[in-house]
Amino acid sequence: MSGVYPSNLHGYDVKTNKSRYHNARLRVQDAQKSKSDDVGTAKIESSPPTNKKLISILVVMTVVTWGLATTAYFGVVDYKAILNLGSRDTEPVVESKAETDQVVEADKPKVEAPKTSTKSDSGEKAAKDPGEVTKKKKPKTLSDEDKRILSEIKIGEKLLQQKKGEKAWKFFKDLTKTNPDCPKAKYLEGKAAEMTASQQRSNPMIGLAIEAFSTAVQMKNCPKELKKLSLTAKSENEGFLGRMKPALETQRTLARLYPKDVSILNKLGVRFLMLGKNSAAKKVYQEVLRLAPNDGFALVHMGFIVKQEGSWEEAIPLLKKGTDSNEPGTQEGKFYFHLGDALHRTNRTAEAKAVYEQGAERGLFRSKYQRSLYNVERLTGKPFWTPEEAGVKEYVRRLESNWKSIRDEALSVMDMEKGLFLLEEESLKDTGEWRQFTLFARGHRDENNCRRVPKTCSIIERMPNARGCRRGQVKFSVMMPGTHVWPHTGPTNCRLRMHLGLVIPRTGSGARLACAGEMRTWTEGKVLIFDDSFEHEVWQEAESFRLILIVDIWHPELTEQEKKTLTSI
Ligand code: OGA
Ligand code: MN
């Protein structure tokens, strides 16, 4: 997880799905203090795509004229293989890391527990919605066996309606014990467990809900519609517990059962993305766009994937059409973020600006320049900070008075084995060469690297707001002449970034950094402090390398409690 720009904006964010009831109390407090610290995946999870109507011929025709870029994706679809177990997808699964994050860390519960429906869905005899114009026949969810105990089922449903979770759960548990062949009752036992879990913030209870859904699905007499409900609930609950692989498998089973259900496929795509299986997700969205070419949710996700692949031109119409659709799940910072970035990188700067402004107007960004997606809302945001303002006068004094030994250590690792400095990997670079040597990342010390630069690491060790900054890094950054770094934005407003100038060439046009449009340069032995959640861009136009030490520190307005509980980035 090295680099300036954590992977959450590059890969699909898995971190934000940490919604299990872990550290529940802290997270509730967090949520009250700051509305959003997770603008990533969370919303997708909590507002799944709505069911789409069948496409009409008109819609198909619109899309045919809409552009070659999209039709290109309708080519070879190896979609069936995706639905089968033993996927041929070869991309690495990053689950273990995500899981660790989820277990250890606490964050805003933007992702809510899967909702327990309080509406009676006992099926056939349910009251009609008075606003409903067309009287569609409600699909069957009751087996013959369930019908025999319908009056009991209704009693239990009433308890659910009254939000008496535990009572309902006990009721259905007894009911299914004496009637083990009633899938609807079993499903409702699961719903009751789910409600109890959310009321008691209990993870084991979610486990019981999952078991009940699973049992219901496996019953021979389980009606297809009930299988759909159970599998949907099962996958959501598995995802909620951070069990991403089972959640994917359940969603895949669901998609095999309903291969043309756009809403199910859209969620399947997200499940793949959350496991880093972008190419599998891509095939799913290709299929959705074949079935429903205007589906906003599929468009933004396809655009996101294509943008990650580096196809900026192709990503633009997808992201644009998707965000313009305003459909649920499309109004997310990350889609505006990548649309703006793709526009900027293809020289459509005016349009990029407009997208950023629109994102800010819609509350997806803090401002057109400050586009971090993991924010504590109340924190002051401005591009440049003085040491006093940042509360790091003492840190700055120590860095500046030791700058020569820090520089010499950096040079020694550069000289000895250049291979120690790793290439920036987050496709932020336009031209040239930019390498980094990381000492601390997400609050973890890199023992191997610190052994090579012990003085620098020991200086940092005595700076708790840097050493413990789990939303940042400490690293040397070397940039070769001819390097241009695209305008980019860090992931969070919870850190400020100190740059200590170590080797700053003054030849040619020099090296410089612009943050929120304001140009600065470095001075050897001096610290520059900026907030990298604001858009910044770097040019290296000198004739020899430029070397700095980057030290991230917690934003001075964070409380000690927040520093302990915010998720790592
Ligand atoms: C940063 C950054 C570029 C550099 O610190 O966020 O983009 O010059 N730095 O190392
Ligand atoms: Mn940066």
C-alpha cells in the first residue's frame, strides 16, 4: 500500500464495507460527528440498484447511435463462464487484506445492516398497494407446506412489522422446529434474526440469519421467488460480515437462477469488484449493457473499470452517460472523480473542471479542488499550512535541524542500490520517472527499509502524529528531470503532508508543485506543508534529480479518539 494515492480509488474499494457490528459504539459516535468518512463503496452497498424495466427497441436504437465506444464492449462476452464456479478469472484476490482491515478497524457505518423488510410478504394474500395501477400478480413465495401454517406465519410477520425482532426470531425458531419443511417460515426466521442482529448489533446473530436463509434455499419445495429473496438476503448479510467470497458465490448462484435480472447482475459485478476481479466484473457489466444499454449503474461501473485499465477515452462516455442518468448508485464521488480525471488526461480540461464543479455542487466533493473521498467533515481545509497552524512547530524544527543527516541517509540508499526506490505505481505520472522509498505506511514501520536509514526513522519515531498517522506515509520521493505528475488528489482530508527539501535542483525551469492552482517550490533543509486532499500537480524540469522526504501527519483538529479509531488508508 505504498504510493501517494492509496488503492481505494484505483481498485474498487473493499475497505469501506466494514459494516459488521465491530466496535459498534465508536462507529456510531463517529457517524454522528462526521457525516461521511467513506464516500466509496458504501453507498452502493446500502442502496443497491433498482430493478430495471425491460428494454424497448427504441432504447436499443438510441444506443446504436450513441457511440462506438460502447458497442465495442458488446463484442465477445464470456459471461456464462463467469457464472460458473471455478471462474477463469486470473486476477489476484485481495481478500485477506480487506478482511484484516475490516476486523481491526472501525469506521463510519455508512453501510447499514441489510434492511429487514417490515412489509408483509406472506405472498398471495398480501394487501395491494393502493397506489399501484397495474395489478401484477405477486410471485409465489409460499410452499404448500407453508400454506398449512399460514395463520402462524402471519402471527410471526406481525411481530416483524412491530419490529419485535427477538420475539419474532424465537417465534419462527419454534415454528420451524416443529415444521422443518416450511421454507417460507425458515426464511422469515432468517429475517427475524437479521432484525435482531441490527437491534442488538450482534454479528453472531447475522451468522444465524445466514444459516436460516441457506436452509430455506436448500429445501426441495422452496419456490423460486423465495429462493431469490433468500439468496439476496444471504449475500447481503455475508457481505456485511466481510465474507466477500461467500457473498460472491451466493450472488453468483442467484445470477444463475436469474441470468437476465439486471439488478442481480449489477450486484454481482460489485461483488467481483470488491474482490479485485475487475475482468470478471467487466464481463458481467457487458452482459447488463447488452440487456439494458442505458442502465446507469452498469454504465458507471463499466466506465470505472475501463478507466482503471487506462482507456481514458473509452471511459468518458460511459461515466458521463452513467452519472447523467442520475440513477441510484451513480451519484458517487468516485465516478465524478474518474470522469474528471479521464477528461483532464485527454485534454478536455474545461469539461473536467465542470465535472469537478458539479461534483462539489452535488456534495460529492468538499470543493472543486478538495476531492478526497474519506473525510471528516468538520476539519478545516486549505491548500497550504504553516507549522504553527498544523501544530507541528517542534516536528519541523527537528526535521530542519537534522536535514543533512536525513539527506545523507537517503542518498546512501539511492547510491547503493537504486532498486530500493520503487516506481510510483498508481498511474499518477504522466511522463518521466518518479520513485519512492517508504519508511512508514498506514502507521506501520517498514523494518527492512528503516534498517537502512536508522536516523531518519528514529526521528520519525519521536513524532507520534506522524509515526501513528494511519492515514498516511513517511517516504523519500525522488523525481527525475522530465517528470510531470498529473493533477491528483489524496484519499483523505485527515492528514497534512510535510515535504522536507533534501536535493532541490535550480537548473532549467526547476521543480515545482501547484496545489489548488497555487505554485510553490521546495528549499533544501526547509519544510513545506500542504493538504494533499486538494488537487496538486508536480513538474520536474531541472537538469538533475530532486529528492524530498514526505511526512504525513494527522490533521491538527482530529481528536485523540479519532486518531485511534479512523480506518487506515
Ligand atoms: C505528494 C506528491 C510529489 C512529489 O506528496 O502528494 O504528489 O514531488 N508528491 O514527490
Ligand atoms: Mn500527491
